[in-house]
Amino acid sequence: MTRSPLDTALAQFAAYRVGDVRAARILLDDDMTFTSPQDDHLDKAGFLQSCFPTATGFLRQEITTAVELGPGEVLLRYTAQRPDSPPFSNVEIITVVDGRITEIRVYFGGVEH
């Protein structure tokens, strides 16, 4: 049974939150790219090494919106908070092809009010 693109994106987010690299490797395509204002087109290995371990630095991180924008394209919006910082909101656009994530684009947001 193949997961929907939304279920795949949510499973990857859940794997990130608990640091489950094994689960993430299965969900991420070998040719995936990760882009954010701090990272420009990291490959799978770069993402797993540089970005994936950052989840432990959050006090909280909660998805507030999770929708499929179109075939294979998912939007996740979440609020997060690091120690000694106000809460903020980010958006991720995740592309899923044949049950595997091929691209994650992160857009940093501002402080939540």
C-alpha cells in the first residue's frame, strides 16, 4: 500500500521530530534536495547530516496546516520555539514522487503573535 503524498510528508516530519534517520532514509529519494534561506539545494546526505539533527533544539514544533496543493505537492505550516526565543512559524513545500520525497523547500516565517 502506497502512502499519499500528504501521509509521506507527515511521516517524514514525524521522523525528523524524533531523530529517526532510518525512517527518513526510506522516505527520502536518493536524489532529493533540501533548500531553505540557510541551505541551498543540499542533497540527501547533506540534509541528513546538517539539518535533520536540529529537531532536538526545539522546545516545541507543531504542524498547524497540512494540505496537498496539487498532485505530489504538500504544504506544511508549523509553529516552533527554541529555548530563549519567541515562537515562530515556517512553511515547507514538499514534493513527493512515487511515495518518496524528492524536494523540500523551507520558507522561514516571523514571530507568532
